Amino acid sequence: MIRQKPADRKAARIRIGLLGRFALLAFALLAGVAGLAYWAVNDFSERQSAHFTARLAQERADSVAALAAEILSADPLGAERAGQQAAARFPDGAGMIASPGGEILAAWGSSQALLDGANAQAPILFGDLVLGEVRLAQQYEGASGFSSAESLRIVAQMAAVLALAMALIGLLVRHVTGPIRRLTQFAEQLSPQTLASRIMIRTGDELETLADSVNDMVGRLGESMRRVQQLAFIDAMTGLPNQERLRHDIDAAIDRRREDGGNCGLAIISFDRLARTVETLGRTGGDELIMALAQRLNDAVSSADANVRILESREHPAVLAKISESEFAVLLPSLGEESDFERFVQLIVAPFGRPFEHRETRVTLGCNVGAACLPRDAAEADLGLRHCRMALTAARNASQPMRFFTPSLDRAAIERLTLEREMRVAIEANQFRAHFQPKVCLRTGRIIGAEALARWNRPDGISVGPVRFIPLAEEAGMIGPIAEAVLRDACWKAAGWLREGLDMSVAVNVSAIQLGDDRFPALVRRLLDQSGLRPESLELEITESVAMDDPERAMRMVGPLRELGVRFAIDDFGTGHSSLAALTRLPFDVLKIDQSFVRCLSTDKQSVSIIETILALAVSLNFESVAEGVETELEAEFLRRRGCPVAQGYHYGKPMPPLEFLATLRAAEERRAQRIAL
Ligand code: C2E
Ligand code: MG
Ligand code: MG
């Protein structure tokens, strides 16, 4: 005998299951309708036969009465005796036939006597004659057709049967559709929060299979949701919450603090040079460094939290999140005092004085922190993060390790936004131009060149200096067009002076962002070509801090342009952290001594020594040197005696518009020519 496998049996049961339910439903429906029809037909035929019987009886009574009348006319006293049965007629038209014992054999009409029932007496009449008397032994219950009461009863009975049938059908329908309804409800109520729930349907049929499939599907969906949430809310590399997740946590903490009237603390920790260090270490090395950094930060946050918020730290621990390539953020969900938070942040950043050991390299990462107390400083997460960022920028600009948000920072930010908007318009309107400051040969006193310095010539006549707009332009990504405008001006003007016989070199400042832009060398080449300026007449100035920050990058950019003949200068020398090794490797031509040393010449002996050292260094490394910020003849004399070849400063002229510079140049040339003629 072949045994059916359990799976086959289940499949068979499932096939029969739903069919069986529908068959049962159909059977119940048919049975209900058939029963109703049978009862109605049966009842109807019974009543019809009773009706006919009554009519026959009436006719028979009439003939009995006629017979009695006949007998009466022949024998007035023998009429009653003559009939085995007696027929009675009532004055209201009703009548009956009764046996001699008084039992009603048939009746018609609805006379009161008939209806009164047993022991009522009815006269046997013929016209006005009373032939005798019938005594009724029972109540009349016959029917002679359908009375309205009977009709009502029939309708009520039919309604009852119908209601019963409907209830039965309803029950069955409910039984069949119930699981479907539950499935539908389950599907409707599904949400990301309920993806862990399951529906239990054990009907042993297709519905059970469907429910199992739905459960499988919901399980897979839940898993996918978890993955999506991970990707959306977790930083893939460190496993820390990301900015999106942090936003939720901040808003939740703010809501709780609103209830108890307290504040929570939010801080952004930004590691300077992290992105560049990661880039230098390569992919694997960079990832390892970031993971080590996140781990150290995480440990510091946990221990600082337990240290500062001894009790609350367990219920709502501090949240550490990674919010950008080089920024982390910490949320302290509750605060006692602002000073607690300051202490907390200090504890977090303290371990970063220690360098990271990475494959025989030691990496030290400095950081700045911008902090805010919420909801005091911002009513929601986005604003809180923005305010922390403002505080961070302020800390960075002031070279402070940490800064708390204050409303004045917000005002400054609004001013910055206004300035940014105006600058965009100014770029379109070509309002950024170069002014020129003379560079003088200390030996001959001749103007041998000029430094092009950016100016924003506003339509209201105000000329804005670069310190106001260059850092903002760099941050807002607008430095490109501004620098190009200055470089173009410088090349065209210097080429023009040359055509006039005034042999002049021109120096142009290059920002860190331009230095990192691969298109910069091509731009310089193009502008030289277009203006016709010899590359040797162009000098590009890179500040010491930018050049030393990434000497490799500086060399990559400087190399090809220098081959072309362009000269390079290290600007503001003495303020950065030049390593002698880097200095010898950098293919530069000029060292520009920072003006801060020149300014202190008369007051500070150290400045004298520094200038002397820089001049000696320049000679030994074969650099030309230029002293910046020369304001007095005394300073000029000092520099001349120490062998400084070139000077630049207000003593010789402030930065001026090109026409004014040309006039100054011509006047100086004329004076020189007159001196020679004498
Ligand atoms: P810098 O390149 O060191 O330029 C010298 C600055 O010192 C200029 O300020 C100049 O006006 C000022 N200066 C010159 N002689 C004297 C003096 O005797 N006394 C005093 N007190 N100051 C003197 P400025 O024009 O405000 O420029 C400031 C800085 O802005 C520049 O310093 C340079 O780093 C930057 N900069 C200017 N133009 C540009 C540009 O086109 N691109 C970039 N990236 N930076 C620029
Ligand atoms: Mg300069
Ligand atoms: Mg300078």
C-alpha cells in the first residue's frame, strides 16, 4: 500500500478545505430554501383542502336544509328526526352542520355562536321558523380560506425561517471570510514598528498557507528594514549613530528637558587635518585611524558621562555620533550646569593629546569643539547643530579649543550670509579687482615690481579689503572667480606696463584652495598667453603656513609652473612652522619676511635677530628676500644695512588702483631720470 506523504496529505487537506467550506455553505443555503419552500407548499395545500371541505359542507348544509324544509312541508314535526345531521344557519349568514351529538362537522362564516366554542347553543332555523336547537360540544377551529391573522402568521413563520437561514449563512460566511478579514487587517496595520509581529491562522487550508507566506514576507521585510535603517542611521565604518539618528535623539532629549525645565548639552568635535591625514594614509590606513579615533572617543565619552552625570548616565547615556568625515558630535541628554558640560567636553578631548600609533607613524590630531545647551540655545535639532557649528567656527577662528554658542554668533552668521549674497552679485558685476602696492629695490630705490592685492570695489565707493572677504570666499567656494579676476588684472596690467617700457614684475597671492585645485596651473598658463606677459614677470605668493601644511602638494603645483619660468615666493615667512628640510626641498625663489617682525624692529630685539636670521637663511638657501610692512625710513635703513634687497610697505606706497599706481611709477621714473641728468 502506498502511504501518502504528510506534505501531500496537507496539500490534499488544503485543497478540500476551502472547497468543503463553500460546499457546506451552498448546502446550507439550498437546505434552507428547500425547507422553506416545502413548508410553504404543504401549509398552503392543507389550507386549500380545508377551504374546499368547508365549501362542500356549506353546499351540503343547504341541501340538508332544503330537504328538511321539504320534510317539514310534509311532516312539520318529523324534520329533526328525519335528518341524521342538523344544519344550522345563523342570522349573520354563518352556518354549520352538526352531528346529533352537537359536534361540528363543518362550518362557514364567523358567527359569534360559532366562535364562542363549547356549550354554546345555536337554533336550527328555517326562515323565521325555529326547527330545533343545536348545542355545540367544541369550539370551531376550521378554516375557510386565509384570514388576515393567518396571513400574518404565515409571514411571521416564513420570516423566522428566513432569519434562521440567514443567521446560519452569516455564521458560515463569517467562518469562511474571518481569516481573510484578519489577514487584511494584519496587512493594513503593518508599519515599520510592527514588522516583528506575525499572524496565526490555523485553518488547514489555502488561508493557512497564505498566512504563512505573509509571515515569511513580513519577516524578510523586517530584515530589509533593519538593514535600511542601519544604512540610514548608522555610520558604516565606525558603527556609531550618524547625523540623522543623532537628530532624532536630540529632539527626544529636548522634549524631555522641556518637561523638566532643564537643558541637554550638544557638542561638535572637529578634528583638524583629519581628512588630509586619512588621505595620506591611504584607504586601509585611513579607515584604521578613524576606527581607532572613534574607539578612543567612545571610551572617553562613556567614562566622562559616568564621571559627570553619576546617576542619569545609566538611564539616558550620552550619545556619540559621527556626523561628517572629520566631525563627531556628542549629546549629553541632561545637564545640571553649563559648567558640567564644559567639564564633560574637557574630559572627552583630553585623551587626544596622546598621538595615535599607526604602523611606525605617530599621528597627533588636534581638535576644536563648538557646544550649545538645548533647548536654551535652540528649540530643535537642526538649529542646535547649526549653532554648535557656529561656535566651532568661532573657536577655530580664535584658536580656542572650545567655544559655547552665544546669540552674538548668530548675528555674525547672519551678517556673513548677507555678505555672501552680496559677494555673489559682486562677482557677476566684476567688482573684485586688483590694487597694486610697489616693491622697491633697497639699493637703488627703484620700483621694481608690485604686489597685486584683491579689493572689492563696491558701487557705493567703498573699497573692501581682502581680510574681510577672502576667508569667506574660500569657505563659500567663491575664491575661484575672485582669484581669477585678480590674476587676470595683474597679468594684463603688468603686460601693459611692460609695453610702456616699464619693466615690472607682478606678485599675486595664491590661496590654499587654489593650491589644491588641479586646474590652477592651466589657468595661469591661459592668462599668461592671453595677456602676453612673460612668465618670468609673474611671481606667485603662497603663505608659509599653506606651503608647509602640505609641502608635497605645493611642490606638485609649483613644479610645472616654475619650469615655465613663473617665480614663487613664500609669503609671511616667520609666522608658520617651516621645517628646514621642507624649505630646502621647496622650489621657491623668494622669502617674504612677515611684516610683524619689521613692525617691532625698534621695540623688540628678538625681531632684529629673527630678521637677521631669515636674511642669512635666504642667502644660504639661495632665496631672494623681501621685507614686508616697511613704514619708516629707519626700518628701510636697517634692512638695507642688513643686505635685504627688496622692501614693500606704506613707506613706499599703499596698495592703489592701477591708474594711480601707473602715475606713481611714472613720477618715480621721472624723478630718477632727473637725478641721473643732474
Ligand atoms: P599679504 O599678501 O601679506 O599682503 C600684504 C598686506 O599687508 C596687504 O594687506 C597690504 O596692504 C598690507 N601692508 C603692506 N604694507 C604695509 C605696511 O606698511 N603697514 C601695514 N600695516 N600693512 C601693510 P591687504 O591688502 O589687506 O591683504 C591682506 C592679505 O590678504 C594679504 O597679505 C594676502 O594674504 C591676502 N590677499 C590679498 N589679496 C589676495 C588675493 O588676491 N588672493 C588671496 N588668496 N589672498 C589675498
Ligand atoms: Mg602677499
Ligand atoms: Mg605677507
